[in-house]
Amino acid sequence: MATKRLAQLFRIAGKAVQHGPRLMGRMPQALRVYRKAGRQGVMWELRRRTRPGNNYAAWVQAHDVLSAEQRAAIVARVAAMTATPLISVLMPTYNPDPVWLRAAIESVRSQLYPHWELCIADDASPNEAVREVLRQYSQDDARIKVVFRPKNGHISAASNSALEVVSGPWIALMDHDDLLAEHALFWVADCIEKHPDARLIYSDEDKIDEKDQRSDPYFKPDWNPDLFRSQNVFSHLGVLSTELVREVGGFRQGMEGSQDWDLVLRCMERIGPQQVQHVPRVLYHWRIHSESTARSMNAKPYAAVAGERALNEHFERTGVRATAEYVGFGYRAHYALPDSPPLVSLVIPTRNGLALTRQCIDSIVRKTSYKNYEILIVDNGSDDPAVLAYFKELATRPDFRVLRDDSPFNYSALNNMAVAQARGEVVALVNNDIEVLSADWLSEMVSLALQPGVGAVGARLWYPDLTLQHGGVVLGLGGGVAGHANKGLPKGLNGYAGRAALIQSFSAVTAACLVVRKSVYEEVGGLDEERLKVAFNDIDFCLRLREAGYRNVWTPYADLLHHESATRGEDIAPEKRERFLREENYMKSRWAELLRHDPAYNPNLTADAEDFSYAWPPRVEAP
């Protein structure tokens, strides 16, 4: 077996050679991918990385290097601002490489937005060269304030020492070896001007190595509290209201390694989600070196422990019954079910399709650990005698009902009819071609659906070949209504920035397996059975939930197979084409703005594919 695996790897390495020496340096990464997802995973990553549009160095040169004209335009915009708030860059230092420290400080001094101060607290660095660099800068530039701590107290204490000398209304968090983009503070000030009620602001980021080569950009979604509880999307660049930071008590000692995350968790508890703003630009370059968490969390294993504690204490403060678990690339929140779990009504529309329907129901009954449920079969005119006999038998079982509707197929109407008759406090819309993989799928989805503010909850659905079918919905892909995030990703891989394997909010999730409280379903009027009889009704439903103030959550911890063909193309008979176009046009009219900018996606990512490739050009405002 080992020999066979080595042979496979040599063949893959041969393909990598064909694509140039750049990939050969990534062979250790290829080995890690192979261990997780086999040859299929390596080939997926190879195709993604070698796609011309995914050359990040080329993307940076084309779209993220300012021209002289753009610099002049930014300077002119700063001069025209009605308010120019002082932004205090807060930098704790401890024994950094003096070369990187100078580069970090110079990146602040090079800001096109001139209204800043740099507040540095040195945590008793033993290297005299570090202290000399700081003394020299503080003498040369009055905007640079330096506090020399007499005794090492670690990063939280040092950060608080820097906080004591802050005089601006905004704090920007920066590590002592990282870099700010020259336009970073301008875009922060621009965001403050456009959103005067903002209290927290964050940007996109990438990594920079010892040779100043940039890589691995994280193009983030707009504020996404569920993803934030899975990973610290706020840092970097993180900018916080000074008043708010002082109100919550600053940085907490004992949270070293996750002190920024803990701070933002405490801040977000006191403000509304609309007061957290995202700047979709790479404003921060995170230094990669052997002792940096930019390379691996293994550099700071205590940070993972501190992260669990920060999240658990956040849940305790907010009255949420949940516990946090570090999963290697982020965190999982385990939400507790009520002591008396509610009845769940599983609604399964079908017409004939005995094998699929039987497989679906058998897998639910045999594998589901959540026991308080009923199953409502919605029979839309089945005429197969074997199917009718099967449904007759099901109807004799406890907690099964068969609802007959011989009307022309209208997916929305079938589900609405069944939900109206559902006895459960929670309803689950389930396709008849779903097969359960994880026993806790329903427990996971119900526990999320019962959280305050949650609308629909979606599952992670796999094709039979174990490539991803549904990892959340991304709006507006391909010029259409929607696509599926990370579609086709081989099982074992975590997807872009871990987003195929972390709980998070999406604008929409698929009704192939969707859980929602019945009261919430009815509050927004269920599925639209007049204008969206067949297509897009689940997307529209989720967007109406969002419009009503709910957030839709997707979880990777509810794993199911979806026996929809992974290779099936568009299959719309001519007589149905008119209906499809009518439904598509309705969606494009009703939800035009969201289809142009999905807040759960990023305008620097492509609108032409489902794999989180880069956008050429990005859909952002030019300076």
C-alpha cells in the first residue's frame, strides 16, 4: 500500500513539474493534502493553484499596487474629508528582529492618511538593539509614543500599557513585525466617514515572508458573527473605538495568544451588528516566520487554549448554552439542545421514486440520534403501485403521515401545505434524495435553529463521490441567481480559509436539507408558491428571512449525501424554459442589490466560479 501511494505521489509530482518550479516548493503541502483527501484532493488543489487567475503575485501587481495617480487621488480625498479622526496604531513589542520592527514602523510612517499616532509599549525586550530602534524613532517623530515597561508582563499587559497613551478615538491593532498597506488608514477613515455609527472595523489581509513576498490572501465576508465564533476574522487589520475598548476593560491578562479575539468578543456584545464594518481590501500584511501564528498555530499552542476560554466565557456572558472546541484550523461551537428537545416535523415531498425515497427514510430512521421527530411524506400524485403500497405501510407507523396532493408540481405549495399541518415546533425541509451520513445531523441543525436571531439552518451535502455539493449559497455567481460555495471540493479538505468546514452565516442555504422554527417559517410567509413554484424558492425564502432580521446559518457538522447528479447539466425542457426564466427574472429584480454584492462573500473573489478564485478585476471602488 505504501509503495502504491508513493507511486501516486510521484505521478502527481510529475504534473507539478509540468506547471513550473513554483509548485515544487509546495510539495510538503501536497503531502499534507494527500493525507487528508488522497489523489483527488491533490489534483483539486493543483488545478486551483495553477489556474492563471489564481496567481496572487500577478493579481497584486494588477490590482493592489497604487499608481501615482491613485496616490494623488487619495491625498485629495483626505483633504476633502469633513472629519479626519486621529487613528492610534497600538503596537506591543517584545524582542522582534530590528529589521522587521523598522519595516513595521516605516509602514505606519508611510501612510497616505496623515492623522495617526503610533503607540508602542516595549515589554522589557532583552535585546538592546530593539530599545535603541524605539528610542530613535520616538525622538525623530513626535507622532510615535514609546512606553518602556520595566518588567515583562506578556502581550496583554504590554497592549494595555500602549492603550494608556492613546489619545485618538480609534485604535488600530498591529503586531511588531507586520506591515500596513500604505492606504490602510485612509480606507479606515473613509469607512468611519461613511458609517458614523461604526464602532468596530476590520479589513482583508494576506501574509508576507522574510523576502517581502505576499501570499495567501484572506478575502473575508462582511460581518458574520457565526464565522467569527469559528475563527478570528476580525484580525487583521482590526480597528476599534477607543471608548468601547476602555469601556470593556482593555486587554485581559491570561488570554495571551487570543487577546485580540477576546477583546472583540467583549466589544461585540455591547453593540449592534450594523456597527461592525468591513473594508474589503488587503490593508494588512501578516509576517510569516518560524515563531509566527501566520505560519502555524503550532507556534503558539497556548493560543488555541486561550481561544477556547475566550469563546466559552463569551457564551457564558451572553447566556448561550454552548461550549467551544479547537479543531485545528478554527473552533467549533457545540450548542446545547433544550432539556426537552422540541418535536421536529421532517417534510419530504416526492412523486414515485421508490428507491430514493426508501433510502432517504431508512437512513433517517436508522442513523438519526435525535428521536423526537415526525415524518410527513408529501405525495405529489404518485401512481407507481409499489410506491403507493410503501406509503400505505408508512402511514401505519407511529410518527409518520402521508399527505396526498395531486396538483401540478409546485414545490413551494407542497412544502407550505405540509408545514401548515406539521405538529412540530421545528420543521425540516428534506429532499427525497438525501441520505444521512452523520448521526447527529438533526441535533446539530436544531440546536442552531433554536439560537436567538437564527432563521434557516443548512447542512453540508455531498455528492455520492464525496465531493461537496452544498457548502452554503453564494449569490449572483455566473451572472445568475446563486451558486454553491466550494462546490466539487473533495471530502477531507477544508476549502477556502477553512470555510467548507466551519459554522458560519450565509445569505442563503438550500432547501434540499433546511431546518427552521415553524413560527419563523410562517412569519415570513413560507415559500413563494405564486412566483417561485419550482426554482429559487429556497433562496428567496432565506433572503426574506434575512430581510426580517434573521441570519441564515450553515453547519459542516450535519453531513448528508445528496443523490443529485454531480455531472448533470442544465436540463430544462422547452415547455419549462419560460417558467424558469420568469422565476429567474423575478429574483434578479427583487434581490438585485444582494445579487450584486453578497455580504457573505467578497468582491475580490470571482463571480464566475464557485471555488473562491480571485476576481479580475475586483468589484471594489477605485481610489
